[in-house]
Amino acid sequence: MKKNEIIELKIEDIGVNGEGIGKFEGCTFFVKNAVIGDRVKAVITRMKKEYGFAKAIEITEPSGCRIQAPCGLSSRCGGCQIMEMNYPEQLRFKERKVRMNLERIGGLKNVPMLPILGAKRQAEEPVPLAYRNKMQFPIGPGKNGGIAAGFYAGRTHYIIDTESCPAAPEAANRILQAVRAFMQEQDISPYDEKTGKGLVRHLFLRTGYYTGEILVVLVLNGESLNEGSYAQNVDIDRLFVDKIRSIPLENTGNHEENVNFHIAGICLNTNREQTNVILGKQTRCLYGQPFLFDEIRNRSTGERLCFKISVASFYQVNPRQAEKLYETALSFADLKGHETVWDLYCGIGTLSLFLARKAKAVKGVEIIPDAIRDAKENAERNGIGNAAFYCGPAEEIFPRYAGQKDHVPDAGDPLVVVLDPPRKGCDRALLEAIREVGPERIVYVSCDSATLARDLKILTGGGSSEGEESRAKQEAGKAVYQLEKIRPVDMFPNTVHCEAAALLTRR
Ligand code: SAH
């Protein structure tokens, strides 16, 4: 078997990246654009000794779970990898993925998994759509000297020019179209990653689910749109504001809550670095405010908290599912009122403030200064006085403070740690420090079950690869945790990503 050869095979499984897996003449193939249950004709794209890669070119027998993707770009765009799978199958895939990672990477047996919390669909939707509150559209040179704005093709930096994205709310798509049209009208150059020349790099947008506020940020390789224009005596920045404010947004809001979207702020962000990082350090507000507000509700208690979100701060991208995730994390924390809780990787204090309502004291730690500023303001805005926030890496702040007099809970009061790291998971030093301090419970919220599994292996005491003797020495006095339960939450429908919350208790 070699490259470009055509094979026919049945897809028996799905890999962690959404690719179909099947066998041909005893050899395993990872097949792009195929769904579990499909029989396909595929062209071999790469051969290794033991396995190969292929791309489906014809679906000879479609799987029962295959659907027509509600997006013409789904097979090219890198965003929604499993949009051709019906929603129940997507959820089964995610449950299997989380379980498999915990077993294979975490070495855990009999994983105590609760069923995944799926996203609700509108009646007419085959899969959940328009769920994202944050969009980052790359902008670059298009065909024939034009502009391409939209999405990167899977695993590349090639920009597919896109009219609209079904994962985004309609308002975001209208803004994307208006930005492209404006650049054409004013002859403003897109940024070219290859040469580092050109002006406009990204359109960054956030929408408030409950407030309807929209924050529009145009990321420039410069400080002003005037830098990209030959026109004299015309303020292009001002024209940009007029253009964005004139976009019709009637009936684009959140129909469930009866809110209409409206522009709350328009900003220019400067990023002159040749880097994959989207936002630069400097943001200049042209109109309105350089932040937005949103609410998060706890649907089981009826509580509502209001949050200020600055441009550089993290905020969960799927607001309805985030509420389910937070509710799950809160119920796992099982607070009675006398606990001290460390909320590590706290962002703008979303979970921290819900935790604070039920605990004696909460200490949030976060590395982004703007997010910490937001968190402190958010505590005040919601009248919460028992939450303190610290800026810095969790792996430095927690070991430094957790053992200190002022931070140790009163005798008999329990300590609880909440973790919500980015995809790369927790620093090993933090996990060891947690085991030394020995909180009663750990709630680990994760957006990548592979790193979650790696970290759980350490927390459950199975993570040391040292020899027996030095291992015993190293382990002496450290707490060992047991995984009590884990609940996946589908935060990113149609993608291979899955969020999960896990509860660990000290043995
Ligand atoms: N719990 C928050 C944020 C979770 S995202 C929420 O639900 O909104 C993870 C956060 O960890 C981000 O805000 C990121 O800026 C922060 N972060 C990344 N590395 C960190 C580190 N080493 N120490 C502390 N925070 C970190």
C-alpha cells in the first residue's frame, strides 16, 4: 500500500481528533472526512510502517449517524471537526474520549463517569449552532490581491474567506461582512503573516448573552486605520466607527432572553509582533467602552451574578453550557459555609464569586493582570466581601501562601481547591504542593481530558516514575486523592473538544 492508492474500508471507530478509524488488509487507517459506521473509498495520503492516513473521497455506504453538515465549509475549516455526526453520536464520542483518556493516560480503572451534559438545540437545528460568544476571525491577503476573512483551514494558517459561520451568532457574522466591505471600500490592506506587512490582522468579537452588549476589536499591525490609507484629511478610524454602528442588528439578539444585540464598544488593538498570539498589549477605545458586561445565572438556585470582562480576560465561550459546568463544579464543591476555597486559574472570578456565596473565604489566583482587576471589581459589583484575588502563576502563589498563618483555615474548617487550568493542564509543582497541603476536596475543571488524566494520575498517587525507595521517600506525608466522580459537559458542540468537571476527595 502506498500514497495515492485508493482503498475501500469500513469506519469502525473515531480518533481523538475526530478522524475515522478503519482497517484495510489488516492495516489501520486514520481517515479524514469519515464518520463512524461509514463505508468509504479513500485515497491514502501518508503511509507509516504500522498504520496509514487517508482521506475519504466517496461515501459508498453512509453511516446511520451521518448528517448533512449545516455548513458548506465544515470539511475544510479547522473549527468544527465532527459536524457531520448527529448530535447524540457526538455526545457518545465525547464520553468515550474522556473515559479513554482517563484509563489510558491516567491509569484509572472503573472511571465513575456521570452522563455528559449536552447542549440544547433550537427545534430547527440538527446540531447546536450559534452558541459561541467569542469569535476571532483572521484577516489576510485573498485571491487576486483581495481580502480573505474568516477561518483557518484545518491545521494551517491558510485563511478561507467566509461569509458567515454557523457557530457564531448572526450579529457577529454581519460585523465580519461589514469589516470586509469597509476594508474594500477604504482600500485598507490586510496583514500578511509571511511578510509581516499590511495592517488588519484579526477581528475579535465578544457578545453578552444576557446583556446583548457587543465588543468589537480590530487587531492591527499598527495603531490606527489611517496608517493603511492613502486618503488625506479623512479620519478612517471615525469612518470605521460609523460603519460598525450602522450595521442593522435588529432581531439578532438572544431570543430566549428577549435581548437585542447592540454595539457597546469599538476598539483598536495593536499587535506588531510576528506571532500566533492574536491580541497585542495595547487597546485603544474608539467608541463606547473597552470591555463588556454579562451575567451568569445558577439555574438551580436562581442566583445571578454580573461580570465585567476586559478584552484580554478569559471568559467561557458557550454561556449556557458554562452555567451547567459551574453548577456541576459548585455541587461537587459541596460547600456548607465554613470552608476556605482556593480557586486556581480563576479568570475574572466567575466561579470564585459563586463559591464565595457559599464558603467562608475564597482566594482566586490568575496570571493575567487585567483579569484580576476585573475579578476584584466583579466581587465589589456583586457585593461579595469574602473573596480575595492574587495575580501570578498558580504554581508560585499557592505554595507561597497556602501554608501561611493568614491563609490556613481555622481548626476544623475544611480546605477546598478548585482548579480550572488552560489546555496544557497544571504545573507539576502545583500538583505536588496541593498534595503537601492536603485539601479535603479538589474540584478539577478541565477543557482537555488528556492533560486532566495526566494530572489526576499525580493526584491519585500513581504519577511517580522514580524507583520504589526514592518514591516512598518522596511520597511520605503527601495526600493521595480518589476520583469520586467526573461529569463531561459539551461546551463546544461539533468539535472534538470536551469540557469536564471532576471531584477528588482525600483518602
Ligand atoms: N475559571 C475561569 C477561567 C478558566 S480559563 C473561568 O471559568 O472563567 C484558565 C485561566 O487560567 C485563564 O484565565 C488563564 O489566563 C489562566 N492561567 C493560565 N496559566 C496560569 C497560571 N500558570 N497560573 C494562574 N492562572 C493561569
